[in-house]
Amino acid sequence: MSVPRVRFAGLPRFPRVRRPWRLAAEAAALLTAAVVAFPLYWMVLSAVKPAGEVQSEHPRPWTSEPSLAAFRRVFGQQDFARYFLNSLLVAGTVVVVSAVVAFLAATAVTRFRFRFRTTLLVMFLVAQMVPVEALTIPLFFLLRDAGRTVPGIGLNTLGSLVLPHLAFSLPFAIWMLRGFVRAVPEALEEAAYLDGASRSRFLWQILFPLVFPGLVATSVFSFISTWNDFLFAKSFIVSATENSTLPMALLVFFKDEGNDWGGIMAASTVMTVPVLVFFVLVQRRLVSGLGGAVKD
């Protein structure tokens, strides 16, 4: 025999009290977000501050007289638009090419058995351990010699920036996508073959959409590392300033008589905007890509 529930009308409902550990976790998350966001806030603030406030010995975390003079100096700089387009071209090429090559390579090392497969995977890990600074000088001489035989990839070309970034982005992308490809059930592949699908059709119409979140996650890494690169742009673009990228534009605001910190912060803000736009466009795929892959 079931006992009916008795409802008391008119009694106030008290809000549920959150557990202390959850409140502590939320407070820690807010504090961490504030610490991470403060440099961005200070960068934008310094970009809109007048020159006198930027160079003041007593800086304030606000301004009563915002100004866009620093942004006008940035956009008025000669060839700034060209540097911006060069950065977009280099970063976009690295993202697209590394995504396609990493997807094919991750599929090969996961689905096929061949000699030296384990050795190849270990080499991917070893490549991540080598610092970029240690390889800059060898890459300089390699690109110098390669430019004599293969036009378009030598020094002072955009190809000299694309190839090194591809070399450093691919090991991480292949290793990460390997887990996504492995998570796709082999029974799905067998079922596709039984239904008459070719290997290429399974690869691009079935497997590619399933591992696409992982491709987005690796593309974010490739885009950020390429977009913010200064070392390769400074080392490999020796004399052809028309092929310089956006980070090189910051050097104009570093002067012997005094650095233009307002212009530096304004240019840095402009450089940050494409990264934020890219994050907004791929945020949903990025969360699912970092969270895991397809489960059987």
C-alpha cells in the first residue's frame, strides 16, 4: 500500500545550500580566470591610455581619458596590412597542411602494421623534446642551401616560415590524433567495407568526421604557435621585409630614444584579435576534442 505524499501549501522553499568544496572550487576557478585575464586587460588598457599615463611612474588600473592614438599609429605604419596578410597566409597554410598530413599519418600508424612503426612513434616523441632554439641555426643553413635548388622555400620567403612550423607541429598532431583514430571501432570500418565503401570513402566520409574534434584541437596549437612566432620570422626573413609577419611589426615601436609602449600594446591587441576569433569559431569542437574521442 503506497502512502500518498502530503504537500503543505504556503510553506516557503529554501534554496539548496551548495557544498563547501564546490564553493571553494568555483572561487578558485574565478581567481584563476582573473589572474589569467589580468594581463590581457592591462594590455588593452595600456593601448587606450594616453602616452602620459602609460609612462607614468604611478600606473592606475583605469583611465579617465581613453584614446585611440596608439591604434592610429599602428594602422598608419607602412606595410602593416601586408604583414597581417602574411601572418594569415603562413598560419592558415600550416593549419590546413598539418591537419591533412597528420590525419593521414595518424591513420597509417594506427590501422596498419609495418616495420619500424614503434620506432617512428618514438621519434615523434623525441622531436617534441628538442628545443626550437637549438634547431634554429641548423634550419637556417638547411633553408639557405635548399633555396638554391628549390625556389620558394629558401630564406626570405614565406615558405621558409611554413616548413619549420610544419616540422614542429606534425609530431604533436600525429601523436594526438593517433588516440582519436584508435578510438574509432574497427567494426565500423568492417561494416563500411561490407556495405561496399572503398578505403578512400571510409577515410574521408566516415573516419574524418569522427576525428574532426581532434583535428580542431591540434589546429589550435598549430595556429597559435605559428601566429605568435618571432624567432623564425626574425631568423629566416633576412632582407625581404615585404615577407615579414605581424610580430616583426612590433620592432618598429622599439626605439633607441624610448619605446612606444602604447603602440606596442595596441599592436599586441590587434595580434590577439584573430586568435580570439579563431577560438570562438572552434570552441565547441575544441571542448569535445580535448575531452575525448569516439567510444565503442
